[in-house]
Amino acid sequence: MENKEISDKLKEILQLRYEPVAVKLVKKSEDIPADFNQPEKKTRHCQSIMKARASECLVIPADKHACVVGGSSLGLLETPDNVRSGEFHSKIGMFDTPEAAAKMIEERAEFEECSMQATVVCPLEKADFKPDVVVLIDLPETLYWIVPAFTFEKGGRVTLSTAPFQATCVDSTIIPIQTGDVNFSMGCFGCRRTTDIGRNEMLVGIPGPILENIVEHLEKLYEKPIKKARGL
């Protein structure tokens, strides 16, 4: 399936209120796409995701990433000492001690420092590239159906990995890429403070390689379970 067809099916079956967002990390060995706009001001990864769900296409080079925490986990920037030590996050008041904050950073999923040079975000229907991950932002019931779509063939359970920070960069982008599994996030302090994500909204990251498989399973689920649960 082409990206537009996948996007159309996701929006129709799940009744998404926003565009599915395609995300690609541009490695140092790759060319930065020339046909995407760069933001005028420095932009956080979470902000770019929210812009893309509203139909914008952006390429954000390393020097245009506003958040050093997100940028460093994505392999775009070096991790500042005060982030590694926990000092940065403990000052926000979200942790009892710097050591607790440092443990969060120590255990986060991340790419090698400065191994990437840019991120590309775009509505999936407009993406002319294979996404590394597709991020959906919507209501819990809407995104719930990704769970049975993921377990449709093999069964088992879906493990959610999250933290008080880094909902879009770590939870919804890096973890799905590195594990090959879907991952859900309830949002984080940073994205809830700096974007328009709703208090009733959450996120899920779907690895690009299994995206078509997820859609095929959603089509089968729509035949009976989704319609029955929604009273359609």
C-alpha cells in the first residue's frame, strides 16, 4: 500500500481527528531533503509532531531543534552535563532528587550522540518516503484499537514504556524504531506545556516496517469488533 492509502484507511477505520504523522530520522550519511520547509524558529520535536498532525511538512536540522533533551535522545545533539546529572529535570520539580532524574535519563532509549543530522515530519498522506515511525495523537478509545491490531496474529500483551518526560521523542519515536513494537504514551510535561495536545489526548508510535500489517489487521477488526464496540 502507498502512504496515502494507509493514511486514508487509518483515518477512516479509527475515525482519527488528526493526520497520522510520518517521521524520518536523517542520518549523517544521508542527504537532508531539499523540498521540505525548515521552521523559522527553533522547534521542539513535540512541536513539529503537532504541526504535522495539522498538515504541515517540516525538516528540522540539528541546529533548529529547540529542546536539548529531545534532540540529544534523537542523536542530533550532545547531551548536556546537567541533563545527564539530573540537575536539569530536578529543578523543574518533577523529581525528589537529581539522582532520580538522572536515572530517568540513564534508562531512556536513545540514539548515539550526533549520529543524526535532521528529523523530517509530515502528514503520512503527503510523505514521499518510507517513515521510520508513524505517530498518532488522539483519544484513548481511538488509539486503543492499535493494541488488538498489534496482537492480532501472535497474541500476547503490549508493554507500555513511558516516563514523566519525552513522550514524543523517546516514547513515540525512538522506542518503536528500536524495538519494532508499538508504544503508547500519555504525554509528558514538555509536550503538554509547549504544544496544543489536549488533556484528553495520548500518543502511539507505530514502527514503519509493520505499519501496513497493522492496517490490514485493523480492516479485519473493523468488520465486527470495532463496529460492535462502537455501536455502529
